[in-house]
Amino acid sequence: MKVKRFFSSSMQEVLKMVREDLGPDAVILSNDKVDGGVEIVAALDYEEEAAAKTVDAPSQASPSKVARMHAEKHLRLQKEMDRAKQHIASVRSQQKSPAQGMPETLAVSPSAASVPTNGWAELSDMKAQLQELKGMINDQAAARPVQNVHAGMTLVQQQTDNMLESLCIAKPIRDSLLQTVKSETDFESAWVRIREQLEGAISVEYGEIIDQGGVIALVGPTGSGKTMTIGKMAARYVMKYGAEGIALVTTDRYRIAAHEQLKVFGRILNVPVHSVDESNSLDNILDKLSNKKLILIDTAGLMHSDSCWAEQLQEIKMSAHQVQPYLVMSAVGQYQVMCSSYHHYKMVGLSGAILTKIDEAVSLGEAISFLIDSRLRAAYFTDGQRVPEDIHRLNKTEFVDKAEALLNSSERWVTISSLETDPRPDSVYFHSA
């Protein structure tokens, strides 16, 4: 592997230097802004598998961090080798001076040339150090083995895995997807196949649920945005069909003034709002609203360890009416937390999922992984506070596009196209700092 540093006043100029010196196959290991311009560390014949093994870092280190640490260590060792070579050359020049004009056989003989014994000993030590440094560079993998996440992968699979990891797709799903591109020979073709697999694994509602009507309950943890989502759905319905065919119900009788926000939506939309309490059971209220085309039920976001949580869900599950529960999940949550919530709420017989707070998420891989893992049909996603503008039917192709757009905006994976001055179609892929 050949590693070099490049410096210029602009990113375009320094990338041009990389391409001219190392060619289109160069891999950018790190890029930093320094006084006066931009500094890039690039490598030729870079093997990320070897790089991951050589760095004294935990196995969960990002590829960009592994590459950067490897580059620094490699360059540090290279500098030590250069200093050792200079020292050896200096010792040799000192030993040659007293042997000027002697026959060749005498010039290399310590005894004939009267070379000081300590000089040859120093030269021998320096040669040993040089050999040791070479061994450190060539055999760094044995220094401290770490978990190799790319073991047994092709180069295309490694690139694809890095992309999926940057998107924050869950590892079990990544591992399954990577098997489908094992025979691919270029990243672009592999990514097209991965996109197809991702989109095919996401389930969506066939039609809009407010058009289908019925009794729909939104369930989910505290802060997931259930009440705001019901307000948006209700406003969407009223704009299409009017206020006569819809009613709102809240089962949250556990918190003081918990239903006030829902009543505000009801007053604005001119839609009736009913509260489940000790004197009005859910079934009694639904019986009175049997003439309504759409009934939206808001529920309390309680901890699953709370006895009232089970009571509320049991009321929905055992209702004499056909209630369709949809799990509301915030896109800013962690994948494991999403899966945990799903397992707690699936006992009620979930009909689908609604994703909220897309506008607050820094990645959508967790949400995509959740939809794939739970196999819930996605009905809507929300991306703001406006009612009803910021609620949309979920289109899986557009949703994966949004995930890629978020990734590009965060610059966690960067693809630099060929420079305009170079007509070749090759690209330089690199991890940014």
C-alpha cells in the first residue's frame, strides 16, 4: 500500500493532485482544513480489511476513523524508516572515508581498513531496527487482532456494507442484504439491487386509511406524537369530506387535562370529542357514534410497567367494535427501542404503523429497519407541526430516497465524481472526517 499526503489551497486542486499522482483508484483516508488550504491523506492499493486489523480501536469504530488512524500510524512508521535509512547512510559515509584508494577487498574488511568496532556495531543495530520497522508495516495485523467486520467479503460487499452502516440500517438486515450482492462486480449495480431489496421489504397501506373509514386507534409510547397525528388526520379528513362523518375519542383518563389538546382540534375542526372515563366506557361511546364514518381514538402513552397501560390496551383489544390499532413511532428513536415498543404493543393486534418527526431525524435507517423487522404496513409519516400539511402517505421509494438525502447532507459518505479535467468515468470514493 502506498500512502501520501497532499496539500493545496482548494479541495479541487488537492483532488487533482491525488488523481495525477496516484490515479483514479486512490482512496482518500482523511481530509482536513489546515492553515492555508486543505490537506488530504490518500492511499493506493488500500485494503480496509488490513486497516481495520491494525488499529488499536474498538470494533465499533467507524470506517472513516479506522482509515484515519491507520494512515497516521502508517505515516509515522514510514518517517521512522526514513530516519533510520538516513542514519545508516551517514554511518556508511563515515566508514568509507578512511578506505579511499584501497583495494575493494580491503575497503570492506574491518580489520584491514581499521574501522572502529563500535561503528560496525551501530550499523548492525540500525539495520536490525530497519528490518523491525519493515516487519511492523508488513505484519501489523498480528499486533493486536480486533473483530474484522469485512472478513470474507468482496470489495463490492465491503463498500455496500459501509453504505448501509452509514444509513444506520440494523446489522442483521445488513448481513442479509449483503448476501444478495455477493456476485456483483461494481458498487453501482450492487446498490441498485440493495435499493430494490430494501423497498421490497417495506410494507405500505394499499389505500389511505381515512378514506377506508372505521374505528382507528393510535397507540405508542409517550412523546411519539399520537395526539398531533390524530389532529392532522382529522383535518385531512375534514378537508376532503367535511366534519359531519368524523368524531374523536380519547382514552387518556390517567393524566390531568390530557385531552385538552384533542378538544382544541375538535373546536377548530367543528368535530365532536368524547372522553372515556368511569361513567363512559369505550364501547358505550362507540355505540353512540355508530353513524360516523371515521372515529379516531387517542390513547395515553404510558409505560408498559404501569397497570393502567395494560388496562387501556385490553379495553381496545376486547372491544365489541372492530378497532384498528396503529403504532405511532418517532423516527428519532433508536432501532432497539422501536423494536421493544413493537413487542409491547403487538398484543393488541396492530394493523400498521405511522412514523413521526421525520424532520427531526438525522438518519432514517432505524425507521426503515423497524418497518422491515416488524413487517407492519406503513400508513403515514409526519415531518413538521403544520396541520394538516405535514402528514403524508408513505411511499417506500421516496422514503428510501429521503434516507439517502439525509446521509448526503450529513457528509458521512461522500462520492467525488471525476474531475471535469479528466474525461475518464472513474470515481474516487472516500470517507470524510
